[in-house]
Amino acid sequence: MRLGRTRTVRPAGKGGGQAARTPFVLLVVALLAGGLISLLLLNSALNEGSFQLSRLKKETTALTDEQQALQRDVDAHSAPDALERRARELGLVPGGSPVFLGPEGKVSGTAAAAEAPPPPSPAPAPSAAPSAASPIPAPPQPTPTPGR
């Protein structure tokens, strides 16, 4: 029997395996960190796109409202009664019978000068006499254009 040092028996490769495991753990941690950072960047890009989409939808709604308002104005100004009123303000008169030229130069119809319609009758005066301090001027009457 030997009385000296006792040896501890270790399994082979235990100390060397610990050192080989460290790079693998670091690789896994780096991959997880890279995945989390990429998810954060992707989420930020999607949120930015969402905000831009919301802003563009609001802008589209505002522009659609403006387009509809402009279309209402065009419709109001192109209505027959509005066109007639504006033509009378400019001194235009309704045309007479039309004259047409055929492809061979043949004239069909007879030309006639347009006649001014009679001026509109004045509105009945109110029963109270208007004050002399604030006279209301009469609107100018359109003058007919001869030959048109």
C-alpha cells in the first residue's frame, strides 16, 4: 500500500470541452441579438410606413373634398340660368334663327340680326318713400350690339 499522494481520476476531455462550448454559446447569443435588432428595425420601418399611409389618406380625403367643391362651383356656373344671367350681364342677346353652311358651300337658313329683348320691368316700389340720403342706383342696362 502506498501512502502518498492520491490521484483523482478525471474523465478525459472534460476541461477541453468547456473551452470548445464557449464559441458556440457566443455564436447563438450573437444570432439572437442580431435577430432581435433586425426585428426592431423591421417594426420601425413598418410603423413609419403606417404613419405615411395615414398621412396620405388624410391628404387624399382633403383633396377629394376640394375637388368636389370645385366641381360644385363648375356645375353652378354652367347651369343654364347662371349662363343666361352672366350673358345678360355682359350685354349678350339671344341669337336669331341659325344659318348653316353645307359641305358644298350651300347656305341653308336666312340670317337675321339678333334683337335685344325688352328690358325687365322695374320692381314695384315699396309703399314707404325711400330716403333721399341713400338713393339706390339702377343697374346698367346692356346695350345691344348691332349686327350680331
